Amino acid sequence: METVDTSVIVDEELLSVRVAELYYDAGKTQDEIGALLGISRWKAGRLLTQARESGIVRIEIVHPSARRLGVERALRTRFPRLTDAVVVPAFDDEAALVDRVSQAAAEHLRALRPVPRTLGVSWGRTLTAVADRLQNGWARGVTVVQVNGGVSVNRRPGGAAHLASTIAERASGDVVLLPSPAILEQEETAHAIQADRTVAAVLDRAADADAYIFSAGVCDASSAHVENGYLTLADIRRLQQRGAVGDVLGRYIDADGNIVDPALDVRTVGMPLSRLRSAATAIFVTAGAAKHDLARTVVGTGLCTVIVTDETTARALLEES
């Protein structure tokens, strides 16, 4: 039986370490390393490759604009509906995290090909951050359509109209606003508003959009629906009891993507979730641990074709799937 000289293996591993130190820390070329260690340039290169493959050397790109390409590939493999994924490094600071994910989403939108003639947009804090980071001239002639109601009950500044208008203005395009609150008090009122010729025309435009970009909100006291006066904390507690993980386009869903409160849903003005599931391009932007459960639902139930997120969220999706 042939024996293996383990001392040779150990010596070669130590030599790999030395070659890696000289190359990465001392800045030596492979020719210089060969001369210093008495080995050929070819062997120095082979030992460098060996050091990387064995984990002796780990190369990490730490620039804030870096992307986690391996994680992106894993997401596309795991979720067949995903045509693309954009994953940026995680940050401990939540504001920095949202900033980086929003910047990545703005860059993805700018690079989108073909450029959508009509872009459907929802609203919320995350998408507002995306709009703020879009540069003038990110596209030309794009019509931006608001896909769900967002006229603020408490008249807070900014909001859905400002967000959609900003995205359109920076593309030298037009904006089509949905002149309705997100949620109405009476079902009859919601039916009447959505039957109105002006509102119905906007919803038709929204349903015909070439691409969509949206975020999602968690079902808790921080919800934008509470902040904007559509729902009370008691409403949120009731939705939680029904299993709500959050809202997409203002529609509250459970972990399986089902509407949790049909009576509330019929009072919600906007495009149905089924349109997102059939869309060729639906870009979902999300960041932070609080939205992990909601992100699993959005991606897992086919509500998006693209996800823009942070590495921690992406790995949570892969681990729990």
C-alpha cells in the first residue's frame, strides 16, 4: 500500500501561505516571489491559486458599491421567477442600509433594458429613498403611473404623488397620478371611486405598464398606513391576529401571499396583486431584518421578478427556503 508523505503536504501548505503573504501583503510579483523562495514563476502562480481555493486567502470587495454576485446567483437559482437579483453588503446602521439598497435600486432602474415606456410605482419610505437617488436623465420619456391610492388623510408633505412626480421629472417624462386615498372607510365609496372614469383610466394605465417598482410595508405600528392616517393601531393588531406579515400595494397578505381581510381589501384602491404576479418586470426593493418574513412571502409567492436587497436579507431567504 502506497503511503503519503504528510510532511510534503504540510510544507506545500506553508509555502502557499508564504507565497500569498509576499503577493498580497508585500506586493511582490510572481517572478520576484519565485526568486525569493527558489521556485519557478509557474509554481508561485499555482500556489496562489491553491491558497485561494483552500481558503487560506479570502478576497472581499469592501467598497459600498460592491455587490454579492454569488448570493445573487443563488437567489436566481432558488427562485425561478427571479430574472435578476441585486444584493449589496449589509450595514449595522439601518439608515446606511436603506441608503445603499435604495442607491442600488436607482442604479438598477437606470440600467434597465429595454427602458420601460410606462413604469408603475407604488409608494412608501423605501421608494421615496429610491426616487431621491435617481439622477436627472436616468431615462428619457418614461410615463410614470401610480398603481395604488396614496392621497394622505392627514396631509403629510411628500407622499405618493411627490414620489411618482420625482421619478417622472428626472426622466423628462409624464406622470399619471391616482387621485384617491389608499384605503376608504366604506366599501360603497371605494366601488364608486374606482368606477369613476378618471380613476378607472389610471388603473387601466397601471395594469398596462411595461415594468413595476415597489416596496412593501410591515404590519406593525411603524406602518405607513398608520403614519398617514389610514389605519389605527387597533386595526394593525387585528390584521396581525389574522396572520398578516405586511402589505404590498396597500393589500395586507399572510405568509402564503393570501389577502388576510377581504373586507379591508375591497376598500383598498389600486392595482390587484395578480398583475404583479403576471408582470414581465416587477422590481421589489427591501432592506432590513424587520422585513425578512415579508420578503420571503413576496419572493416565494412570485410577486416579483427582481429583488434589490441587502446580503443579510438575501441569506435569510436562502436559509429559510
